[in-house]
Amino acid sequence: MTPETALTEIGRGLELALLLGAPPLLVVLAVGVIIGVVQAATQINEPTIAFVVKAIALVATLAAAGHFLLGKLVAFTVDLFHRIPHLIG
């Protein structure tokens, strides 16, 4: 395996990690900002409220997009396994 091939595969893996992590992180970020604004406007500074709402948003996001994300991960893994002989030789 050449260094260029290794870097290409590492790049593809990092790109997939970004694709898989972006939807849940963006949803939790948006919910956190909205909850922060609401808490600042109402002067209710209870950290439990923000945590519970973000946790519910994360679970809902994973329930909605989990099939897509898992499909991408499985497709990448199967493709990588099929390319192993070409990567080694």
C-alpha cells in the first residue's frame, strides 16, 4: 500500500465520520441555542432543562436519520472490504 492510497482511505473515512456526525451535532447545536435564548429571555437558568431537551432532540434525530446513517456506514464498510485486495496488491 502506497502512502497516497493510505491517505486517500483515511480521507474517505474522515469524510464519512463528518457525514455521520454532522446531523446529530447540528440538531443538538440548534436546540441548545434556542433553549439558551429562551432561558435567557425567561431568566430560568436550570441546566437540567437544556440537557433533557437536547437529549430528546438527539434521540429523535437518530431515530429519524439512523437508517440513512447506518446505510452509509454499512455501504462504506462493504466497499472497503471489497477493495482490500486492490489496496494490498
